[in-house]
Amino acid sequence: MRKLFYYELRRVLFRWMFLAMLAVNGMYAWYVLTTDLIRGAAYTAPFSIWSCCAYLGKTMPAASITVLLILCGYYSKKQKQVEILTSAAPMTGAQHLLIRSGVLAVCFILVSAVIMAVAVFFYSRFFQFYDYAGYILPGLLLILPCFVVLLGAGHLLAGVHQGLCYILIGICFAAALYAPDSAWDLFGSGYFAAYPLTLAPGIGGEPAYQMQTEWAVARGMYLVAGILLLGLKVRGTKRKLTMAE
Amino acid sequence: MSLISLYRVELRRMFLSRRIWVGALCGILTPLLGVIGNETLPSVSSRYIANPVLTATAVSAMLWAVLIILEASRLHRSGVYLLTDAASSPRALSAARMAAAMTVTAAVSILCAIVYLPYTAVKMEYLFDPVFYAANYLIFMLLTGWISVLFADTFYQITRRVELSVILYALLAYFNFSGYAQNDYFMRWLYPYVIVYSDGFQSWWFLRIGFYTRLMWLCIALASWMFSLLCVRKYEKNAAVSLIRGMRRVYLPVLTVCFAVLGAGLWKYQPFIDHETDSEVNNRMIDTPTTNASAIRYFLTAEPVTGRLSGRAEYDLKEPYTGEDKLYLNPGYRVSRMSYGGKEIAFRTVDDDNAGVRSTYFTIPEKKEGTLVIEFGGLPQLRKTHAPYIIAAFIDWESIQLGMRSAAPMLNYACRDGAEVEITIPGSLTPYLNDLPMTEYVECENGMKTWKCRTQEDAIYNFVAGAYETDTFTASDTNIHFVYGKAYEQAVRQYDINQAVKDVFAYCSRHYGALGLTQDQTMRLQQVTAMLMGGHAREGYLEWFETVLSPITLADADKGASATEVFIHEMIHQWWGGYGLVCSEEGSNLWSEEGITVYATYRLVKEKYGELYAKQYYVDNWRKTVEMQERNFYNRHPEYLEHLPEKYQTQLSMENESTNWYDRMPLMILKAEKLVGGEENMDKIMRKMYADRGDYAQIGFTYADFLDYCGLSESDLELTPKDYMTGEEDAGV
């Protein structure tokens, strides 16, 4: 199983499309930082948790699209033809699905790492800012549900028809352009640009970071929804296998 | 098979494809997206034509791009290409497919225009113009659709991968929506840039530039598509080898280069916006000695079909300056001939576009009496810095607007008797020269009229022509000439606008004193096109925004007031501004006549619409904006400002100035009102300030003067968080 995981991982990581997407994500992250985030989200400092989360929210659609494109590849006609051979391996369809999900997770982590590395460079270069301890939890809460829910939805939709996964990519693209300012904003850029404005400024003139319960609940719901969708897909794969037997 | 036969086959196939039908249906629905999200647009044409068409343009173009990529990949996905390539040339097949896709795109665009025509006509009522409406669909939606499918097919033919083509297309589309292309007429290939359409003084300027930019992008797209034809795979080789083999067809690389050069040339030598080099220069003065002219004459002809102006300026000189002299003209104009005393003289024009002018140098050979004749003409260009916000110079069938240097040359010549002006314009238009109506005219051929007049000024500062109507009435002992577009006649009668004007005059005269007009107590209130995005005021003359009379503004009780209040604001400037009490202070970015005018507008609105309304739309807005200014990180920590790019530093500085004038100062005056004992006392103070305006005409009424009149100190009016924090109800103010 581990061998197959490494094989699948290598197959994705060394494709020039992934490397190109990694570069595109890095360039886009720099563009967001230098043209938008440098002004600060909701009038807060560009290096505040609010701004940093807004930045992650702005870059997440691109990162998600990268992952979804790789996922789409798993459901292409060519891939389905190859599956006749791969299914001969001593492994269930569900295990295969989880391996691929693991590969996608690694890809997502790599893309996110590039996005964060660009941000760390930017903050140190322009603002000499290095203290990120308080950023980890909100950052994780922001990006993890994004990945899980899109992974679940992507697997489920692409399983029905590959084209549906492209529609999901289109939705991500649209979400990047029109981000709602509610706590249910999946990527969070609209939310983090609007919510701080509703809070009273604290010492220093800007609102201290506080996690809104509604937002935390929304993130939790997205996470659960993603796991459920993935579970549904795994179950569907198992049933398909049983029926085939 | 010949290309035409292939085209027929492809077209038939597309019309039989379910995917294409679904795409066409979605394409027809796209204008609805623009209809839904257009609640804030001020003019009817913008709301019911510009927004639906532009939204449909962008969305349907993206839709067609995806469809063409799928169509292009169809043969490769099914593997049938092995057979089709044997039957016909893949390049010919590709060209036929593209021609068929363009036909389908055109059909859907035309269908869209037909489907939404009744809805648009009903909604726009008497302001609907079917030709203008159809032109929008044909220029924006149809041509952008073609550009889009060309780019999409290019990406597919080069990469031969669906997902990569989609990504590349998405990146190109994103470029259009990114900050780089924001407010840029030329970079926005997918979603054309239109500021606002005028309802009453229709202009084709946006359609002209729209057509030009579509043509430019069409050339670029065709160049890239021709290039991609070179990459069409031959003998199962990759893109690079196919490209080398493709070069053997010489006409393809030649056409690629031709279209690329044409596209680049159209971009570089565009005639609509000047090539300003320094946006900081706002005024250019001629430094040569002033020459006295015994007479100045201007003969101008506006050509509404081409949007060009041609003209001749004549200066009778007794003692001309014989050193190198220069004149300024709009950068879109070219001086074609100059003569002095009947003899041609040499001149040279320098491409030094700045502050909306270009210099032409000339030398009068001898110091003897004669007439200097300058012949010039061209398409008036907009200043690069202003073009994304204001359309200040254009010539159309229904409206003409020419500013200072876009009407006639600017020289350092003075004439005591003013100037004689003759201008030929479309017969349906009523002209105003230097803010005064022209009265004498001669009928010409082709429905044109030549208007003649003598102006007191020796230059043309402002020329406006439109289909105008004038109402004359008296308001608080002032003779009002209320000038508005003929298209708005019904609205003026229906909503009794004349009464609204009388109300403003009555209010201001009662609270601050009668308006001191020097010219027989006459005031002209003139409506100007929405494309100017504002107006100006001077003694006895006031321009007001077209959308004040828009049916949308007048019919919407909530939002309507705001545009009308712009009109009220401008009228109040007659009391607090250049021709009333001059409020200015050198070096101050806080004190100006705007603050006091905004406060006076608030008071009038409070009396007219009630306290709740005034609080919601004025006081709460001021507080919110000041709060945001105080919250801004860079205002709190100016030491970080240097990290901001210069563009954002300027933007922030402009935002701060605007907030200080229009929000902070009115809030401070409101605070002063509380401290001096209420509205009545404040009115007394303001009345006295207005009465004493003569004392400050030269030196300007400063903030310190204002504090003196109120008997307050600077610290009394300093705003604390309690004054501006929303939610801290009436703590300080």
C-alpha cells in the first residue's frame, strides 16, 4: 500500500503541470500580497491575524483548483482504462481512493507551504514580522475544511461525471471573485475583510483577534460535511465492488 | 473537401449538438445576470443597456471558450482524428470549426439582442434608442465572443490538453479582472470598461473606443490563432516539430506577423487617450511674452460622424513676438497649416503630452502687422489620468463637449474685445459657449447649423451643445434659467423640479442671506452629461449632474434623494464657495468650502426630509467614514507608509483628503453647532459669515476665522472616538 502511495505521489509531483501550478500559486500569492494585502484587511495591519487569514482566503481558491485539477485527472477516460490493470492489485477500491486522497493532501500541503513561505518572506522583508504562534489555529481552521470539503465533493462529483468536477472548479473560480462576507464563506476572504469592521477597536486601534462562534461552527460543519462526502464516496466504491463480485 | 464544404459540415454539426444548444440557451440567459445586479447604477441606459450587455459579454465569452475547447478536443478524445486527418487537412478542419463557432457566437449575440429588446424598451420608456441598443450587443457581445473563442482554440491547438487550455484561458480572463487592467480601456479584453452612459445627451464615445479595442484584440487573437494553426499536429509529432513543419506554409507565419503588428500598432497609436508622461503636472502655462491681438476669430466645424473637430484660428497682430513662440492644443489634434500675413510659416509639434495638451513651436519671421492663421483638426483625446473617470471631450450627433484646449489653440495672446466664434454643429443641438447661450445661427447643408457669437473672453474655455430646453422663473428675487435636456421634459413637469429649485433658494436665502449676483440677479442652472461625472459652479452659473433627473433617481424615494442632493449641494456652493464666502487655507488639508457646504446640505435635507433621514444618510455616514479613517493601519502607523507602493500612498492621501473635506469637517461643524447652542445660533453665525464675505474675498476665510465666529477653540472641535464611533449615539455630537 505504501509502495502504491509513493508511486501515485511521484506520478503527480513530477508532472510538469503540478510544478507549473505550484509556480502559478506562488506568483499569485505574491501578487495578492503586494497589491491587496499590503493595505491590510479591514483597515488592520497587513500582518494582523485578520489580514493573514484574508490572504489565505484569497489564495485558497487557487490552491483548491490545483488539487481539483489533479483529482479530475483521476477520473479521466484514460485513467479509467488503466484502472482495469490497477484493479488487479491486491487492494480494494476504497483503499485506492484513500491513497489518492492522501496524495492530494500532500499536494495541497505543498501548495499551502509555498503560499505560506511567500507570506513569511513578504512579512519579514517589509514589516520585519516573525511571530506567527497565534496564526496557526485560525489558519488551520481556515484551510483544512476547504480542502476536506472540496476533496469529498470533488470525488463524489467526478465519480458521477468528470465534467461536474470542472464545474466545481468554476465555482471555486467564481468564489474567488465574489466572496460573501458571511461566516459561511468557504474560503474566508470576504468574511475576514468584513467581520473585523463589526468589532470595536482595541488597544492600538484595531480589534484583537477573536474567533466568532458562528465561524468556528461553520468551519466544523464544512469539515464534517467533507468527511461525510468522502465517506459516501468510499461506501459507494465498496458497494460497486460488491455488486461487481 | 474544400474549406466552404467543411464549414457547412461543421456548422451543421454544431447546430445538431446538444452541448451547443445548452450553451446557446445559457448564453441567452446571461444578460439576466446584469439585469439582477444593477440596482446602484444611476442612469437608465447604464442600468438597462450597459450592465446587461457587459455582463453577458464576459459570461457568454467564457462559456463559448469552454465549449470551443470541448469541441476542439472532441476528435482527439474519441480518436476519430486519425480518420478525419486522412480525409481532410487538420488545419482546414480547424479553420472551418472556428468559422462555424464564430457563426454560432454571432447568432446567439443577435438572438440576445432580439430577446431582450421588448424588456429594455419597456423599462427605458422614452429614453430607449434601438440603434444604440443594437450597437451595444453587436460591438461588445459579438466581437468579444469571437475574441474569446479564438483565444480558447489557440490554447487548445498549442497544448492539445483540455485542462491546460482551460487554465491558460482562466489566467487570461483573470488578467482582465485584475488590478493591472482595472480602469483600463485597452487591457480589458473580456469585460469592456464603460463608466456610465448618458440618457439625455447620448454619446457613442464608449462604443467607438469599445469597437476600437475589440478590433485591436481581434487582431491579437487572430495572430495567436494563426500561430496556433502552425502547431496543429502533423504525423503524430509534437507541437515544436509540427510548428517547424507548419512554417513551410509561408502564408501562415506571414499572416501571424501581420495581425500581431496590426494589433500592436492599434494599441500603440490609439487615438482616444493621450500619452501623458507625468500625471502630476496639472497645468501648463506658456512662458513667452503676452502679445496683444486686435482681433481673434475662431471657425470650427464639428463632425459628428467621425467625432472629429476641424478648425481655423485667426489672430490679427500689430506687433508680434518674433522669438520662438508656442501654442498648446489637445494632443489628438494636428496643426495642418500656419501662415502669417498670407505667407506660410514653419512649425513643429513635439510629443510632450502633459496636462491634456501638446506643444507646437513656431516663429513669426518679422515684426510687422499681419494675421496669424492656424489650421488644425483631429479627434479630441482624453487626458490619460482623467480618462477612466471623466469623458470631458467628445463630438456626437446628440451631444458635444469641448474643454479649453480641445476647442481651439491656446496661445499667450490677449484681445480686449474678446473673440468672434463661428461653429458648425448638428442642427438639433443648442450650443453654449463659455457658459453663455449662443443665439444667432445660419442653416447649412446636411442638417447642420453654423452658430455665431462674440465672447467677452479671448479664448474658448468651455463649449457644450445638446438638445436643451430652458425654463425661466423667479426664485427668491433671482431670475433662474433652468436648462435641461429635452429628454427630461416629462420628468421636469411630472416631479415639479422647478419648485425644488425654488425651495433651495428660499431655504438658503432665509438662513444665510440673499444671493449676491452681480449680473442682473440672473442664475443659469445647466444640466450636463453624466459622462462628465460632476459639474462646476461660477458666478451666476451652475452645472448639475444629469442623473438628478433620471427616472430611476426620481422614482426611488430612498436612493433618489442622494443624486438630487448632489444638485442641492452644488447650488449651495453659490453661498459657500468661490462666488459666496471663499473658504480656503493654504496648507490645510482639512478646511475647505466643501465641509461647510456639506453641513448646509445636511441642514436643508433635515428640514426637507426629516431628522431620521438626515441622520441616516449624513451624520451616520460621516461617522462611519471618519471611524474607518481612524482605524486605517497606515494612518495609525505612518512610519510604515514607506512600505506602500507609491500608487497606494497617493490613493490613501486622496482618500484622507476627501474624508477630511466631506466627512470630518461637517462632523466638526455639527459638534460646533451643539457647542454654540443649537441650530438657530449656528444659523446666525453662518448668516454673519456670509454677510461678511466681502472682507474675505481676497484672503479667504480660514478655519481660525470660523472658530472666532463661533467663539470656540481648536481643541473644542477635535473629534474624539465618542464623536465618530458608530454605536456611541450622540455622545459628543
